[in-house]
Amino acid sequence: MALVAAAALACTALTPAMADDYPADDVKVMQGFKAGGGSDALAQLVQPYLAKELGVNFVNEYIPGATGAIAWTRLAKQTKPDGATISITNTPMLTTNYIMNPSITYTIDEITPIANIVTDPGIAVVAKDSPFDTFEDFVNAAKENPGTVTVGNSGVGGDDYFTSLQFEKESGVKLQKVPFQGDGPSWTAAMAGKIDASFTNVGVSFPQIKEGNLKALAVFSEERLPDLPDVPTAKELGYNLVAGSSRGYSGPADFPAEARQQMIDAMQRVVDNPDFQKAAAERAMNIDFISGDAYAEMLRTQEGQYKEIWAEIKDEVQAQ
């Protein structure tokens, strides 16, 4: 797999509000997806606050491809552990990449988890003028036209991809799954009517739902969401489907312990900030702060869970 990708650079040009002894003045944040997706939404929400708390500038580097694997391979294999480079790490794709594809050689043992910030429930969205007004409309169309209803996802191995597989298993329908290089291109294609629907995440698509540019058909959460009280859960419609993506930050292996703790402490102050909490709520971003070794344990647990899921569906998926 080629490790060279065109990288678009966007700088969070902020003057640090406080002096700190963090080992770098500028911190590069690698994102494994195109701008406009879930990683970028997290970066634009968190990093202005984090820059002020930590006393550094953040530079976002977009390295899309292979469902984040190009960026995370670079993080694990090529990044100096000097505190100057971190990456947004997304689950489940951080582990499903190498679980599904033996040619991807990094593992979570080669990175240093810093902290998870948000957990973003999955959602099914369609264009505002879509003929599907309800999730059952969508399901019925998929039953009547097996393998022809197009549903976008953020890339093979991502949470939306696994949501599609689990939904097919739950409902008995066959979808035409369309992978994109991130959530942003997926919901954008649905909004433009280029695909029938997108399985994406709430935090990414909420602004367009709020503006009326996308219709939300169902959320893949345990309960209805306060921000979308009229949107039913897939569970209440009879589908045992709860899914989503968690997003946080990690460094390369041997990331300096002091720098890691500085990051964790600063992130804790950010998520405790009422202004940040308000900004997150306005974007329907569900704060789920899990730091340090607890974040590492979360990743290991998910790795085991998705190994089991992939073992169950591997033969069927590869036969398609």
C-alpha cells in the first residue's frame, strides 16, 4: 500500500493564551480522512480550546485513504516520538483496518493513546427531496430492489461500513455499499442525490439536518437523541443495531510520558469548560472523555470485539 498521499495543510493559527513547557511550539495533527468529516469536525471543535490551554499552535494535515490506514501507518512507523506530531484516532477503523486487511501492518501496540474526546452515534440520512420519508420506506425499497439501493459509508472497515453489514444481517436486505474517503464526502453525496442514503454520524451531519438539507431516518443509538427527538432509533423499529464512532487523539509509540500527561491534563480542562460543552452541544457532539491507559484499554477491548465480528462475517463478505 502506497504510503505517499497528497496532504492539504490547514493551520489553526492561534496565539497561545498561556505559557507552557510543552516540548513543541507547533503540533501537527494528522487526519486520515478528507476535510469535512468526523475527524475534521473534532479538530475544529477541540483544537482552538486546546491551543489556548496547552500554549501551542496546531497544524492539521489531511492524509485521506484506506480508511485512515495511510495516516496511522505513518504515525506508527514513521513519526518521531518527540511530542510534535499526534493523530486523530477513530474507532472502529483504527483496528478494523488491520483486522480485515493483512497488508496493513500497524497495530494499536505501536501507538500511544492519549484520550478519546467524543463518541458519535450512527445515523441514516437522505436528501431533503428523497422519496424516503421514513426508515421503513428505505427498508422496503431495499427489499423490493435487492442490491440496487445505494448507501454511502466513510470507507471499507469503518463504523458506517460495519453498520451496513450488521443492518443487512438484521433486515435480510442487500444494499449497494458505496465507500468514500470519510464521512463528509458520504453525506455530501446523499445530500446531492448522487446516492440514495448515507450511513454516517450524527455530529458530522447534524448541521445539515438542522438546516433541512438532509432528512434523518433513524439513529443507531440505544435511545432517541435529545437533539433529534423525532427521529426513531433502529432498535425501536425492530432492528438490533447500535453503532457509531469514537474519536480521540494518539501519538506514536514511545511518546514522551510528560508530554502525554500535559496533553491529557489540557484536554481535561477543555472538556470541563462550559463554553466548550456548549459548542459541542450545538454540534450534537457527545463528549465521552476517556484518557490515558483507560483509552488504551478501550481500544484493546474494541479490537477483540471486532475480531470476533469479522470472524463471523468474513467468508460472506469476501464472497460478495
